[in-house]
Amino acid sequence: MWDEVLGHQQNKEFLQKLLKPGSRPHALLFYGMGGIGKKMLALHFAKTFLCKSAAKKPCGICESCRLMDIENNSFAHPDFYLLTAEEAGKDIKIEQVKEMAKQAAFAPVLSEHKVCIIDDAGQMTAEAANSLLKLLEEPPPGWLFILITQQAERLLPTVLSRVVRLRFDAPDNSAVQQILEAKGIVQNTRVLAALAGGSPGRALSYNQADIFAIRREALDLLKKLPLQNPFGYIAALGWGEKYDRAAALLLTEQFIYLLRDVLLLQSGAGGQVYNTDIMAGLDGIAADWPLHTARQGVNAAQEAWQNINKNVSAKNVLEALVLKLDLLRKE
Ligand SMILES: [Zn+2]
């Protein structure tokens, strides 16, 4: 069941038990890294839970199933509520929770149940979380909440105490490769899967962003260090103009992974290298660079990533990173 979502067998079995009549928790928490299928499984569970068919669920043809169009991300089902931040990365506000709570006055329409998914529940403001807490303490009849977060510790302890937690682990890399191949991606799936750290969602977005072109830029710079004329080189790179915030994060990630691989090669752990398709380039750097330079380089790239993530100007951070790597290489 729910084969659309890869892996997570234990969690699937737990959820299947909830489909049967009997006592069930009012609120679940799905937690684990991003892009591994938490929301997908929540949606498929909701569709199955709400399906009106007496036989196999989800039947895909009853009115309830037709109103839960997961493929097109369209949910017109009156007994389904998806609560998310209005914009990616923004907070979930108390007004949004109150809007959802208003529906508690009405019984489910099509089904005997109502499913409310709160995606990125860690993004709730404290007021929003306290407002949700009231609903969790006295859940309206038939309601089932599914909270989703990457970090369970971001939720209020009072909220955590009201939910049944389901941990989601990243699938292994070969499973991610299979997902990529099923989507028609054939090149470098092994490297993509490794770089994405087991997250199919991240591997797909890497593929979309043409991560290999970005990685080539990072590798070229590392090979060129130390620079004769750093400022001239930075101007010629034009990264500040070329890379917006999202792409700058990807570029700094590539520096982190490349230098991580260099460190592994230098310490004789080449078997754990991510970028297995460019070993020659990595070997060259590993041979030329002192161990401490690669280590400090990883730290510098990590710091750059954090700064861009905190919304410091990507242009400034990238330029500072090039200068820093150049200085490290000149030590
Ligand atoms: Zn159905």
C-alpha cells in the first residue's frame, strides 16, 4: 500500500492500523529530514482514510477520492485541511490556525472524519502553536491531525506531549537512485543520490538546478587556487550577478562536498567520496593541498552557507569565500 511513497515500511504499517475502526490517536507527528516523503505519505494516508469505498481503499473513483487530487496538488475535499505557511520559509500565523479551528463547529461532510495536515509545523509562531494546542487538547470529534516537521524539537513541548511521533529516516542511496531513474534521469544518478544525502526531493532539485555545472565552477576554482590576482578573478567569475540566493547555497554546498571529499582522500577513506565521477580532479587537489587547508576550507564554506541562509548578501558572501579559500591556500 502507498507504493507511490518509497520506503518507510514501519510507518506505513502503523498508519494502516489506523484505517481500521477502533481507538486511534487524534494527532500524529511525522518528523525527519526534508524531501524524503513525509508529506506525500500524509496525503496518501489522508486520501485512503477519507475514501468512501467499502472495498479497496483508496478506490480512486469515489467522490472523496476525486476531491483528493494528490498528483495535481489540488484538494477540494471538504473534510481535508492543509495548513502551511503562506510563503515558503515564512511563519504559520495564529490567524491561520484560528481559521482552521472555525471548522470545528461543523461535522465532517463527506466522510466520518476530518484530516488536518500541518506542514512545516515547526514554523508556527508561539501564538499559533498555543492556539493549535487548544485544538489538540480537545480535538473536535472525528478529527485527525498530522503535523509534519524536519525537527521535532522545534515544536512546543506541550504540543509534543499531545502527538504520537513517527520518525522518518532517509532511504539509502540506491533507493534514491531508483527514484531518479523512474523519473527518467539517467546520468550520474549515483552522485546525485550521494550529494542529496538520501533525500529524493533534494536529488530532484539538484538535477533541476543543473548541479553538475555549478559543481564544475566550484571545482575549477579549487584547482586554480592560489590566485595571482584574486580581485580580478572574482570580478571575472561574476558569481554575484550569476547566482541568486538559492543558487549561491547550492554553490557553497558544492564547495563543502568537494572539500569534504578531498579530506576523505587525504585520510585514506576514498571509499566514502560522494563525487565519484570526478576522482581525477579531487585526487589532484588532495595531493597538492595540506590536510589542514582542506579542513579549514570546509569550515569556511559551511560558514558561507550559513550566512547566505541567514540572508546575508550572496554576492558578498561568495566573494569573501573565494578570498578566504585563496588566503588559506597561500598560508
Ligand atoms: Zn475512494
